[in-house]
Amino acid sequence: MTKGPYDLLVIGSGAAGLAVALGLLAQRPHARVAVLSKNDLSEGSTRYAQGGIAAVLDAADSTEDHIADTLNAGAGICVPQTVRHVVEHAREAIDWLVDNGVVFDREGPGLHLTREGGHSHRRVVHSADATGKAVQTSLEARLRESKAELFEDHNAIDLIREKLPRGQQGRVVGAYALDRRNGRVHRFPARSVVLATGGASRVYLYSSNPDGSTGDGIAMAWRAGCRVSNMEFSQFHPTCLYHPKAKSFLVTEAVRGEGGLLLRPDGTRFMDEYDVRAELAPRDIVARAIDDVMKRLGCECVYLDISHKPAEFITSHFPTVHAEALKFGIDMTKEPLPVVPAAHYTCGGVLTDLAGRTDVENLYAVGEVAFTGLHGANRMASNSLLECLVLGAGAARDIAAKMDTIAAAPALAPWDETGVTDSDEEVVVAHNWDELRRFMWDYVGIVRSTKRLERAKHRVRLLLEEIAEYYGSFRVTNDLLELRNIAMVADLIIRSALARRESRGLHYTIDFPTLDSVAPPQNTILVPKNFSIRRLT
Ligand SMILES: Cc1cc2nc3c(=O)[nH]c(=O)nc-3n(C[C@H](O)[C@H](O)[C@H](O)COP(=O)(O)OP(=O)(O)OC[C@H]3O[C@@H](n4cnc5c(N)ncnc54)[C@H](O)[C@@H]3O)c2cc1C
């Protein structure tokens, strides 16, 4: 069935997708806008963001300092123009959120600012320890009041490009999406399409992200002919609660900040053997140390113990963590929390310019799906929501300015289901999901080696072949679509990791353990076979 046609199709309803959709409707109230989300509208990483959003609002702070801190975290490969652009538009982004009903914590006449790792000043605007929820709830409410058409439980499968003579492909003209409630595939023709599908951290066995972070937008863009960059830089958070049912619960770094100790299963401390700052070392160092202990001992987790502090201190400082752990029968006032590092943020993604434009005409990518050059080799805390908002506003401006000049999308070919049947082998999909995420964790995780990467490359190639065969034979399901995408993204991560012959930022390999001080620092840009040159501004 064909929906629309639309002026704008937004795939994803987190901070990035909401910023573009609301931004366009504010400039073009009569535009026909569709917003797709794979689950319900609020189920993206945005809702789970805890800390806040970075912005220079304090008189003692400066944009130059925010820029310097971001460049420093990015370990030499941030794109300086992008960093400046995002930082300079931060105040505007916060004002926009406030105008759209987001309530932040206040102090006196202004907003309360906290400080986080890597920031040289207090500059993190927040709404208690649930900033993402405040942003998601308010923007979503605005979207529901608008005339945008919302399609929840719709999993976008692939982008559609206009067919040109001699087999060439032109601009993007829409997308196919699976309605998860009834298994039907619909066509969504649109003048412009925005990928706002979030990151790919679910490619790893342990992740702080919700289930849907399977890199769908990166995989769709790659298949459509877009370049992707810096996929080797996956950020791992050191401490996620380890329990079969606590799927992605993050234990805030403040637990270590307030005296929590990391312990081996036998109760001995280890962080002081890895760094003089012990438990207070930066995120990537703590994550690497935990990974090393787990690999050496073959244990499933380590422990984070703050039970030596008074119970009242723990419950008043960490009410959310305490309540969540109690749900699984763990009382952190009396016993240590079992923790593992977890994939947290995808620094790489679809290459875009400062208006979110990709290599394919009228196709945009905004938010964690995109690579803008802001994060370089390591993302600084609280810069990612900011990127969603600033780049989202820029994309909305560009789309609004061009809208009248773009011809309506042509009629789209129906989804082809000839020769496919319902699968009677769902076990294959479940098994491959598990195998892929496990070998990505073991071979392409926090500490890498060329041998392990080569091993993973071989395994992922086999899986990609098997998945392609399965995809060609059976009707699509949500699990199959996600598996196809995480396998493709895994391949991109492995190729990028093999291409970087040094350790930089989040990419650490024992075969090249230091920075390459000879070759100039570079981003890792991968080019798809069907790439045709279109100059990004
Ligand atoms: C636990 C946690 C804490 C964090 N804390 C912070 C913080 O304090 N500050 C900060 O700046 N950042 C933080 N981050 C990172 C930040 O939350 C994310 O980078 C940001 O929210 C990404 O927003 P997004 O709009 O790009 O994607 P998301 O919010 O992840 O939204 C993705 C959307 O795309 C949809 N989607 C995906 N695939 C498809 C498909 N195939 N078809 C249709 N729809 C699809 C999803 O349904 C969802 O609506 C945190 C992340 C996590 C997980």
C-alpha cells in the first residue's frame, strides 16, 4: 500500500527526528510530514539519556573552552568547523527546547549547570538525572499536537532512489517500511527523507542502548550509496548492571565518583593496578581495565561496591540505581553490584555536511546515525543530544528552503514478494543474532587485535551470505531486518578497525598500541560500490 505522498519523511522519532520534523513544520506549517518509528515514538536512546546537554551559559565559561574540550576528547580527528558550528549554536538549541516546553533544573534566575568528564567548566543543562525523558516527552507532545502523520511500529527497510536511464540511480524518493503489527510492507514516497535512526550499539552483546539501536539508518544509507565514516569508534560505558533481565541499565559514573570500588569476583580491587587515578580514571581506561580482568579470569562480570557508605547516603544519592537493582534482588546498600562494560555510543556514521545532507540528493542523516566530525575519536559527554538539536535545526532549514523546488516523488514500485514464503526457520535468525553480537563483543570490543579482527571479518562475511540467502527466500520480519542491518554495520566496523593502524581515542589495538605520529591524523571513510560523486558543501 502507498502512503502519502509526503514533502518530508522522517525515519526515527528521537531528539534528532523530532528536531527536524518540528523545525520544518514551524517554517512550513502546511508541509506534509510523516514520522516513522520502529517501536512506539519514545523508544529510542534519547529517552534514556541521563546526564544532560552541553551548552556555554555561564559567564565564566566560553565557546572557545567548549570547543577546546571537544577537540581534546576527540583525540586529534574532530572536524574543527563542525565543532565550532555545534558549540556556537548550543544556546539557541537550549532556548528552543525551553520554548517547546522542556523543563530543566534551575538555579536562581538561570538554569542549573553540572559538570561532566572532559568539560573544563560547569556547562551541562539537565532535568534531574532524566534529561532525555524530559526532552523526549515534551517534543513528542508537540509532535502529537501537530499535523504530522505518525507511524509507530513501522520498521523502515530500505530507501528508494529514482531510476535514471542506463541503470543509474538518482535522488531519494521515499522508503519501504514494514508495519510490524500486520507484516505488510508499505511505500512512503517523499520529496526529502531524513534518517534519524540513532546508533548501532546493539551490534555488541552488552549495550546501554534500547533494543532498536541496530544501526538501521547506517545500513540503509550504505546500501543506497552513501559513504560512512569512523565506524571503528564505539564508545563503551564501563558499568552496566549485569543481570539476565536488566537488559540495558546503566550504573552512573557518579557511583565511582562517590567512592564506589571495582572488585574482582574474589573481592580484590584492581583499578589501582591499571591507572594512578584508580576508579576515577576516564571512562575508556576503566572500560579497558574491566575488559582485561574479565578476559584474564574468564569471569562474566566484575563488581562495583559502595556498600561501605551509609545506606541513607546511597539511597539519597542514587535513588534510581538503588531502586532498579532492588528489582533484581540486589541491595547495593548491603552488597556489590555486578557490572559489565557496555557499548554506549556510535561515534561514526553516515557522512554529512553541516545541514545534514548526505551523498544522495534530498537524503539527510541527523543525530547518532550521522558522522559530522563533532566527536572525532571519542565523544565528550553531553555533546550528542546537542548535535541532534543543532544539526536537526540546520536540516529543517535546508529542507524548508528547497521544498518547493523539488518535484513530487514519482509512483513507487510495490514491494516485491514473489518467490518468498513465511520462514519455518526462525531459529536461524535468533542464532545468528546471538552469534554476531557475541563475536563482536569478544573480537571487536574494547581491546582489539588484528588477528581477532580478521577472525571476525571472516565470520561476518559468512553470516552476510547466509542472511542474504535467507532474506531472498522468506518474508521479512522485524528480527530479520535488524539482523541484516547489524551484520552490515558489524562488517563496516571491522573494516574500519582494520584500516586504522594505530590506537586513537576509543579504538585500541594491541598490535598498534600508540598513536601514529608519522601519518597525518585522518578519519576512516568507507565508500560503497554504488557511490556516485556528489559534492557535499
Ligand atoms: C543510557 C544512555 C544515556 C545517555 N546519556 C546522554 C546524556 O546525558 N547526554 C547526551 O548528550 N547523550 C546521552 N546519550 C546519548 C544520546 O541519548 C543519543 O546519542 C541520542 O539520544 C540519539 O538520538 P537520535 O535521535 O539520534 O536517536 P534515538 O533517540 O536513538 O532515536 C532513534 C529513533 O529511530 C527509530 N528507528 C531506528 N531504526 C528504525 C527503522 N528501521 N525504521 C523506523 N524507525 C527506526 C527508533 O524507533 C527511534 O525512534 C545517552 C545514551 C544512552 C543510551
